[in-house]
Amino acid sequence: MNKGHQMAGTEIAAKIGIVSDNKKDMPLVARNVSDHSATMVSKVFRLATKRQGRLTLSDIVIESGLGLKEAERFMDSLVDGLHVQIEVDAKDLINYEFPEIQARLNDLKE
């Protein structure tokens, strides 16, 4: 992970209007996300593996065919603070990070 500011999934959920379950305080349903299919999630995770566990919104738009706003809503709906996190780097660029994938890739390097 970089030295940027990590935002919790619940912070992002509140900012983008994701409905939360008060018991778990985890995003359940994203408003206006048209394609939350298993296929799309799988595509994003495969792409994250190819990109060392870090994606930008531009990566998602280019590879998925989604529009910019739709891709942003889709990715933000995946942010849970555990499997997918948002990092803001020193240049204020947003990266979607996948800690499990990053850890696996680091283990392979060792």
C-alpha cells in the first residue's frame, strides 16, 4: 500500500450514497449501479491481478466498456475496506486497491 490516505468503505459509502446495514456497517446495495453481475466483478478482479492489485478508474473504463460515471459507481460499490480499498495518493489520484491480490503477488516474489 502506498503512503496515501486510506478511506474506509463506510466513509466512501456515505459519500456516494450506498445503502448500509447498520449491524455490519458494510455496503449492501449501490444506487444506480446497473451491472453488478458476477461476471463484471470477476473481470475487475482479473484486471486487478494483471495490474499488481491496483486499478484506476481509467483502467476500469478502458477494460470494461462502462461509462465513466457508471464505472465509478460500480467500483465504489465494491469498496468494503477489506477486499477492495480506496487509496488517495500524494498527487490526489484515486486508486482502487485489492490487498489480497497484492499480498499474493508479494508472496510470489519472495
